[in-house]
Amino acid sequence: MNRLFNSIAVPYRYRVLVLLCSLTTLTYMDRICISIVGVRIKAELHLSNEKFGWALAAFALAYALFEIPSGMLGDRIGPKKVFIRIVVAWSVFTALTGLVNGLISLLVVRFLFGVGESGTYPNSILAVSRWFPVSETGKALSWVGIGSQIGSALAPLIIVPVAMAYGWRVPFFVVGAIGLLWVSICYVWFRDFPAQMKGMPDAEKKLIESTCRHKQGQHLVPWKLIIRNSTLWPLMLMYFCCQWANYFFIAWMPIYLQEGRGFTENSMKQVTSLLFAVGIGGFLTGGATGDWLLKYKGLKMARRLTGMLGLGCCGILLFVVAVSVNNTLAACCLIAANFAFSFGVMVSYAVCADIGRNNAGTVTGAMNFFGQMGAFFLAIIFGHIVQATHRFDYPVYVVGAVLITGCLLWLAIDAEKQLPEMGEFG
């Protein structure tokens, strides 16, 4: 890989970004696989929407419970070791999903899959805080987020044809095997700090080390002081709301399109793939807008405006989806809603790096714990409402309302309120 990048003079930090982007690509390809073939799984295993919702929730609950420990572990031992643990575990349990034979085994495997995948984003944000100047943080985080859209956009194009040809179990074996290839590259090439990277120019090392969020010699801040930060609590509550949209798109939307809107499996594949492909533009636009606002509005307002615009527009568009009886309009609004979500979501992680500094992994883990708990409740509530009412529009109204609440919570988030350094308390 180094020979290829050296031939076109790609800075080392951007090579690291390619690795991180590919990581989140694989994460979401694995994560969305179950919803892409959800109708098939429900039919073969005789699962109601409510029971399938519990299977989706098992992943989110495990992911939430182990997110903070995985973030803290990354702060202490570095992201490389945690990445290897994460990808090996999730690859194994993704493959095992293809072997389940009932609700209980599905719940167990998906819970263990969530345990394995927890910590991906906290450690990715930690890597960005070590490898990128502050001025490039927004763009770097955007590309980390773009990986989720690439994986989600590619997944229907790969998974649906494989499932139609060989059954719903085989796609889980395929995407599980791809993760093991990523592990080998990470093990051989990636390093926790620029100073550890062989062959990296000294000028780039000095640039990163003098301007990145992570500071050598700065000790980790005690957990009790982290939770006292006045920005952290509204940030976590906002992300709780935010993830209702994300988990709707990746967990319930394919089933919503097929069972709630009457789309064929191929039509669902096309809409889902396009929705996430357009999301790539949302991440790029959001990152560029955030960095532009940073120059003219300052850190506090730049982060706040980007987040509010993304969540607010996403919530409004989901209300339109719920109201609409026209499938074409609903599909267009869903695509636009994911664009808006993508525009605003990664600024949350930028705030984690802003306020967390050396504790970026721990802060991101805390935020993502709340986010995954939001995903957990969405997974259960969506299926329960559909099962009780036999209508798919009602839970979409609920998701829209939660997103508007998250938009308003941004008013209490101040990215300038950093955690104290050692010596600033005591």
C-alpha cells in the first residue's frame, strides 16, 4: 500500500484516513446486511415485526454497553489494538449470523456482534485527533462518516443479488470474510502515532504533532471530571435523538419500503443504495460547511449551526415521508432526509475531539453509548408500533419528532468548553 501511495505522493495522514474510511465502510456493510435480507429472515424464522425489532435491538444494546469501555481502552492502549479486536470479533459474529436457526440464537449472535463492533467510532475519532491538524479535523471526520454511506450504498448491490441466488445466509459469510482482510492490513501497516510510522517525512510529523488535538505529555482526565463537563450531557442527549434517524435508515427502512410501501426487493435495493450514495454528498457538504463556518463564526457557532441544520431538516423531511401517500415523493424525501442527517451527524464527533483532546475516545464512547441506546429504543418501538397498529407511518412520525428534539438540544452544546488539563483542577 505504501508503494502505491508513495508513487503519487499522498501524505501519510491521508493514507491513515483511507484506512479509517474503509473501516467504517465495512462496519456499515456488516451492520445493514440483516435489514437488507430482513424480509427473508422473518419469513424463514417465522418472526413478527416486534420479534425482529428485538433482534435489531440486541445489537444496539450490546454496542451501547461496551462503547464507553472500548473508548476508554483506546485512550489507554491506543486505537490499533482495539481496531484489531473489533474487526476480528465482528467478522466472526457476522458470519455466525448466517448459521442461526431461530429467535434465541439470532438474539445471542446479534448481541455478541454488537459487543464486537463497539468502539469503532471512538477509536476512529481518537486516531483522527492524533493524526490530523485541528484545521483538517472536519474534513477528516467527514470521510470517516462517508465510509458508513459507502458501505450502506454498496451493501444492497452486493447482498440482494447474492441472497437471491444463494439464500439469505450466504451474504453474512461474504461480508464476514472481507473484515479479516482489513485486519491483516491494519496489523502490518497502521501505527497509533505519526512518530511511530516508518518512512513518514519529518515535516509532516512536526505539522501534525504541533497542531493536532492530542498533546503528548498531557495525562488522561479522571472520569468524574469528564461527566461534569456542561457540554457533554446535552451532547449525549442530542446523539440519543440523532441515532433514531440513523438506525431507522440502516435497520428498518428496507423493511419499511417493502412491507409499508409495497416496493419490490429490487426497487428497495435501488432506493436504499441511492439513499446512501447521496449521503456521501451530505458528509462532504457538512464537513466543508463546518470548516468554512469555523473561519467566520468561531468554533461554538460553527458546530452548533451545522448540527442544527442537519437534524432539523432531517426531522421535517421524515414528517413529509409519513404524510405522503405517493411512493416516489416518499422515496425522494427519504433520500433528502439522509442527506440532511449526513450533513450534520459528524459535527457531533468533531465536538468530542474539541472538548475531549487526549480523552477523545472516552468522550466519544460516552456520546455513542447514548446514541446506541437511542438506536435500541428505536428498534423496539418501531417494531412494536407496527405490530400493534399494522401501520408503518406512525413510527416515522415518532422518529421525526425525536429528530426535532435533537435539533433543539444543539442550543445547549458549546464546543469551546474543553475538559480541564492536569493541573487545572485539584
